[in-house]
Amino acid sequence: MSSLEPREIILRLVQRALEIVPADRCTLTSLDQKVMRVEASHERDKGSPSWSGREYPLSMLADQPLLLEAIQSGRIATGAGFSSDQTDAEVTLDLRGVMRTAVVPLTLGEAVWALLILSRRDDRAFDPEELVALQEIGILAMLALRNARLYQSVNEAQERGLQALTLISQNLASSDELPAFFGRMSASVAELVHADKAAFWMLQDGVLRAQATAHGFDEQTLESMRLEVGTDPQAPLSRLLFAGEAIRGEVTPEALAGPRGELLRTMDVRDLVAVPWKTAGRPLGVLVACNSGSGFLPQDEWVMRVSARASAVVWQGYEAERRLIALQQKERENLEQHAARMAELERLKSQFLRLASHELRAPLTIVRGYISMFE
């Protein structure tokens, strides 16, 4: 398949499946860590394949032994059908009258990425050779689909990275104070990665403190948002700050029960992505986004890194400006002190001349009188 459009690859795959294996219906279902997603289906003699997008929790596999067998074994499973108890009304109607079902797992590496589900309304067994041929084509389609989605993800990440840079430039143009800038940037980062909350944490004296202008946190929560970095260089927080390793994923029960569990509960964090916020010379802190709608993706991490790096450049600019202002103030004070010293010296000189003139006037008058008398 030469197309780089994921939707087109999926629709062509379910259509091609019914050409290889005679069946009444073919459905492509993808799997991830949270849900089983019905991508598309095609009914023979009923026009073009249709896009679905329906999602079901993975827990429903417990009532679907045929699907579970194909996923766990990675081999083709055939049988009489599967239960429709946990499906919606439209799918239940589609499954009515199905007598034979074949589930073809599509694997990449050791993981099953998707299932091709073929069904027949007559009691005719599937040809194993046809199913194997379909599986081989399906795996090639999955490779093409993965490449297409990677390409799409890269494009989306680049676009969102450009959006981040645009937002930074807009915020910088309208910002007159550093806290206000980071407040707007926190809100922009949350919007870019579809998170409920975002915050810049500043590293000071071995302690990370969230900026008071963080997005999505109330004032009381912000006061408690501080973390001791510690001295263990292999600790996740140290590796995040000093080695540049990002943290991304769900907050596990073990993390909630750990030493920072109370803070995580106070912050009401379900999942997060954290990236280092640093300049070329030293770490400034971390940028954290919390509570995504459907899990943070690698491109979200990339967008966060772009935002953190650009924000660090802005911070450096503000720091350079602050240092320049401090130097100018120091220089002005030095000049004022020098001017004051020169004025004092001028005053002392004038005072000395007045005193000398007064003290010398009387003796000169006497001397002048004697000279006149001699003359």
C-alpha cells in the first residue's frame, strides 16, 4: 500500500480481506493499553467500507474467548461466533445470524496490534490457507499503517511545535513581567498537549517549587507544590533534571503510596508528562503537564520539550536584561558617588582658597604698608 493516509489504508484492508477470504463481513479492530477500538468494517455487497471508531474496554475480552485466544496465542482462531452482550445495539444487529467467525491477529514483533474479524451467516468453515494468506497481507498493511501513523504523528508534532513557538512569541511580545509570561505559557502548554493542568517548577537550593502562575491549580495547592531533589543521581527526579530524561505515563498505585504520594493526591494527578527546563549551562527546573484526556503521547513530550527550551531562552533573555539593568544601576550609583566626591573636593578647594585668602590678606596689608614707607 503506497498511501500515507491511515484511514485509507484501513478501509482498503477490510475491503481486500473479503476479496481474499469469502465472508459476509470483515471488521478491523485495533488494540492499545486501554481500549479495543473498532476501526472499520465492510459488509459484502453493501457498498464501500464504513468507518466506525467505536471503543470498548479491554475487560470485555473476558466474555469473548475467541478474541482472547487470538490475542494471547498470536494465532488464527475460528469458531461459532462471539457474545454480543456487551456490544451496543448497532453491533448486536450486525452479529445477528452469524454462524462462523474467524479472528486473524495482526502482529508486529511479539505484540498483537489489531484483529481482522471475518464472519459468515452460513455454517461453512473457513479455509486455513486463505486465512494465512490474509494474515500475511494484513501484517504488511499494519506495517504500512504504523509508518503512516508515525509520519502523521511527526507532522502533527511539528505543527504543534510551531504553534508552541508562535504562542511563545505572542506571549513574549505582550509580557512585561516574567511570572505573567510563565502563567500564559503554562496555559498554552496545557492547551497544546490537551492537559487540564501545567506548571513550570523552578529549582532553587535543591528544591523544586511550582511557579505561582501555574495553570489549573488553586492557590492552596500551589503552596504545597514543592519537591526535595535529593542527592541520588539515579533517582527519577535527578535524571529528569540533570540527564534530560522525560517522565511520561499514568500515576500508579505504588507512586501514590510512595513518599510523594501525598503531593500527587493533593495535586489530583492521574497521568503526567514532565520534561527538563534548562539552559545550555544549567538546569532551571521542570515543565509538567497533568491529566490528559486519553493518555500523553510521544509527540506531546516533544511539544513539551520545544516549549521548555524556548521558554528557557525567554528566561535567559529576562535574566540578561535583569543583569544589564542591575549593572546599569550599579554604574549609575558609581557615577553618582564619583560626582558627589568631585563636588565635595570642589567645595573643599573653594573653602581652602577662601580661608587662605582671608588669612593672607592682613599680613599682606602690613607688608604693603612697609613697602610704601620704604619707597
